[in-house]
Amino acid sequence: MSDRLTQLQDQVNKLASLFCDATGILQQRAKPSKFENFAESLNRGYEDEEKDKFQDEKSIEDIKIEYAKSITSAAKQIDELIDSLPDEDESNEQLQAQQLRELEIENTVAAQHLEYVTNCAENLLQQIQEKISLIAQSQLSIHHEPTND
């Protein structure tokens, strides 16, 4: 799934790049606009020459068509990638079931370890109690022995 998410992010980035590039080229190719009563005495290229105007309009139309096709293609690829992602409900149920199985396995292993440790502790307790009993009997036998003076 992460691979599809990476592909989706790449396509979104590509689409954003196409939008930025298209906007930049359209701004670059746009003719300056003339504002009334503003810098009337300066020649800033506001006058259109018919020959250049026709070539520029054709060039801009080609660019518009090219970018429109690229943007449409990228948008379709994004839609396809989104449709290929797993359904949220299915993935959550599957993920929860998998996590539950893993937890059950961990619980079984922990229970077995606890049982082993408990058995070891009971054995040690029994050995300690036996040793204490032997020590107690030895102490009692030493104190109760008649002394020959």
C-alpha cells in the first residue's frame, strides 16, 4: 500500500508542477495590458502587430492544449491510483484481525514463560524449605545432644 501512496504523492506533485508551469508560461506569453490615462506618452509595446499577434496566439493555443492534455492525464492517473487503494473499512478490519492474532500469540508465549518461571520459583522454594528444615534439625540435634563431662 505504501508503494501506491508514494505513486499517488508523485502524481499529485506532478499535477501541481504542471499547474505552476502552465500558469508561468501563460503569464510569460501574455501581452501587457494598457490602462487608460496611464503612461500614455510611453511606448511600452502595448500596440499589437498583426503578424506577431497571430503567431503568438497560435503558439499560446498550442501550449494551452498541451498543458490541458497533460493536466487531464495526471488527474486521471490520480483517480486510478485512488481507486486502487484498499477500502478503509476492509483494511481496518484486516489490520485489527492481524493485530489480534499477533497479540494472542504474544499472550500465549508470555503465559508459557510465566508458567515456566512459576515452576522454577516453586522448585527453588521447595529446595530452600528443605535446606531450612535440614538446618533446623541440625541445630536442634546439636542443642539436644547430651554432653559428656
